[in-house]
Amino acid sequence: MSTAQILYEQYKVLPKKVKAELKALINRDEEEVLTDISLPAIHRGLDSIKKLKEGKVKTTNARQFLAELKEELLRCA
């Protein structure tokens, strides 16, 4: 028996209220993920990757990036 079959068998025995709550939770999570992804953002990311490969963009090392990210997060908080 596969994991999916086991999960489905367990789902079938849940009370109706719990099934509805589970469905709502799954749908909400999917909607949040879908709203965070946009086609323009994907295009910008791809353009950035192309520029990196062509050597047109200066890169930073990981430590410097994390330090800048930490500073930005502290300013936003």
C-alpha cells in the first residue's frame, strides 16, 4: 500500500467537520503559494541569472549577502 493510499484511508474515517477543516487548510496554503509567484518576478529572476552568467553583474560573497540581509531585516522590524 502506498503512502497516498494510507493517507486517503485515514482521511476517509475522519469526521465531516475535520475533513472540511483539512480541505480549507490545504486550499489556503495552496492559494498563499500561488499568490507569491508571479510571471514578472520569474522573468526578472531569469534576466538576473543571464546577466550573472554573462558576467554583467557584480556578485557578493555569501557572508556579505547575509550581513546585508540581516541589516535590512533589522531595519524592517
